[in-house]
Amino acid sequence: MGTKLIHSGEDILVPEKPLEVPIYLSAGFITPSLARIYLYSREANPTVTALEEKIAEIEGYPSAVAFSSGMSAISTIFLTLLKPGSKMVIQRDIFARTIVLARELSEKIGFKLIEASPEEVISEVERWKPDLVFIESVSNPLLKVIDIYELGKLCREIGSILVVDNTIPTPINLRPSEAGAHIVVHSASKYLGGHNDIIGGVAAGEPELMEEIRDKRSDFGTIMDPFTAFLVIRGLKTLHIRMHHHNENAEKLAKALEGNKKISKIYYPGLESHPSYSIAKKILKGFGGIVSIEIKAGMEATLKFMKELKIAKPAGTFGGPETLVSHPATMSHRHYSKEEREMLGISDSLVRISVGLENIEDIIEDIEEALSKI
């Protein structure tokens, strides 16, 4: 009976190809010969491979690797490409955890870390000629944009590996491969998954680099699980539709809030008032789904504004169908000192709005009503 319970009914072969990619929830695979592709799911899994092929295709690279989170993707890239004596130029005003990781690894591994503002990145790369350059194509949360075409050309000329975090624009609004970037990385938890229901990361790039990174992923055990890969594949099928709507809604919100007396500054690369507008207009196909605002008030009133919202919800993520608001000073950049946040332009009254897919008139009304109560 025990043998029957374990083995019966498991040799079914389906002659018809399934409409959707199956979820291969298996730790290992039966391998009758040495000519095998799949052995153990920590190294490779068919569902994860399907996602990787889709990511490579849409980002314009020959190869891609999927990870358990965006930070595991970035960690694995850093630990693969940085060695004692290496030099890395990193954009300073990006996702705080990326900077914290780079600083920690710089001390432990012994590579030189050069932090630069978006305006300084190109000149610092020219000066230091680093082994690795890491930027966000659109920075989080101030949405600054670097001319990655100019930067990509420079990195190719001097032999620096350019890694671009393309989470905010997605390949719908920008493809760093076309600008000469060697590797692109995403938090798939955001727009790629698109429904606030997964944690994952992906990277795509040149084959030799990605093979090294894939090997390290096997060592570290940071592969994406098959069910998450299935959900990201599902999300990608509507990415183009969702991003066009995110772009449209965010631009309408940014323009609607211009002139609001409770707001001192609006950060949206599609507004002429944004410092990166000229670059954004040149390189982006759409300005994205995030708007950041600075409220004419202190932290207490800013947090009250967030509590007064009825439709938009406070949460430390972005890229889903719901409109979400976050407070960088107490969320993403909470590990920074007040002085360091101020140096980056992240005040206690800054709020990041991930504009969702709702009727934008409802979101505008919700935000304006909450602002009127502080």
C-alpha cells in the first residue's frame, strides 16, 4: 500500500500543450542521462526558466536570471562582480537599502565606494573609471533621471560595467539595453508582478555576466520559487496596458496638484518644473506611475494627511493597482539620519504616491480632501 500511495498515477503525460505555463512545484527532477537541463530547483526550474526567457525578451538581452527578491538580485550582482580593490560608483539618492548594502559590502569586501548625486554620476565615472556603476533609471523617491545613453556610451568606452535598476519605468517606458547598459535589474514585486501579492526580483544582461550571476545564485540559494514565477508571468501579460494607465493617471494627478496651496513641491518627471524634465522627455516613453509631493507642514501634519485618505492606503511599496502613499522619512529611508535625509532632499514632509489604476478623478478628490484637513 505504501508503494502504491507514493507512485500510482504519476506517469501521466499530457499530449496537449497547456495554455498557461505549469507551476513545477518539485524540489528535483528525474535525470536518466547526463544531458540534463533540470536537476534541482535551487539551480533551475522550468517555471522560473519561462519567466527568465520572457524577461530577457522584453528587456532586450540574451539572458535573464530570477531571484527571491529585488534585494537578493542586487546582492547577488554585487557579490559576483565586486572584489577586494574594485571601485564602484553608485547613485546616492536611490532606494535606501541598496545604498546601505553597498556601504556594508564595501567595508567587508574591501572595494572603494564612490557615492554621487545624479548630476555628478557621469563626471565621477569619468574621474574614477570604476569597475562597476550602479544607478536607478528613475530614482526613488525623488524621480530624478540620469541620461543613461550618455552614461552607457561612457561606460562602454572605459570598460565599466553599468547596472541599471529599471523598476520604476519598466521596459514599457525605458529599455536600458538600448542605451548600452550591461545589466538591468528589477524588483518584480512592483510593476512586473503588478498586484502587490509577490516578492521577487529579476536581472537581465549580457550572457557572460549573467552566467556568473546565475552560478552565484545557485551558491546563495536566491532563486525565485515556481509559484512566484507563475504569478509574475501572469502579471507581465498585462504590463503594457497597466503601465499606460499608470502613466496617464500619474500625469493627471501631478498636473491637478500643481498650484495646491498645501503643497510646496511636486516631483514628477513629466512636469516642466522637475529638474530632470529635459532628460526624461528625451529618454522616457512614459513618465511613470509615481508622484512625490512635499507638503507645507511638519511630520505630524504630513502623517495626519496620510491618515485622512479614504481610497489611497499607506504602504511601503508601489506598482500595484491600488493607489498607495508612503512616508520615506519613516519608511524607506528610516535608517538614515535626519541630516543625511536632508542632504538627499528627503524631508519629513515628503510623501511618495504610487498612483494606481482607479478612476483618477476619485484619487484627485481623495488627496485634495485629505490635504484640506491639515
